[in-house]
Amino acid sequence: MFSLKCKIDEKQMQEMTDKAAIKAANMVVNRMYVQVGKGVVHRVLYIIGASSVALVAWLHNRGLL
């Protein structure tokens, strides 16, 4: 086989670390948005469920069910 030996200068190293840092930050932000979205969906579904139970109870008390 063959081996590749290349030297990276300081500027190239800085560019690589900057790109890696930006990518890592974007991943953290995306995960945060996913967690926030899950929390919102959970709360909305909870409210819908509680409202449905309340509506059924109200309709039952009125004799409509």
C-alpha cells in the first residue's frame, strides 16, 4: 500500500477546528429544538386529552350521552 503524509499548517488547522465547532454547535441546537418540540407536543396532547374527558363528563351530566 501507500501512505499519505501531508502537513497541515496553522491556518488550515484553525479552519478545521472552526468548522468542527460550528457543526457541534448546530447539533446541540438541533437536539434542543427536538426536546422543546417533544415537550410542546406532550403538553398539547395532555390538554386535548383532559379537554376530551371534561367534555364527555359534561355531556354525560347533561344527559346527552
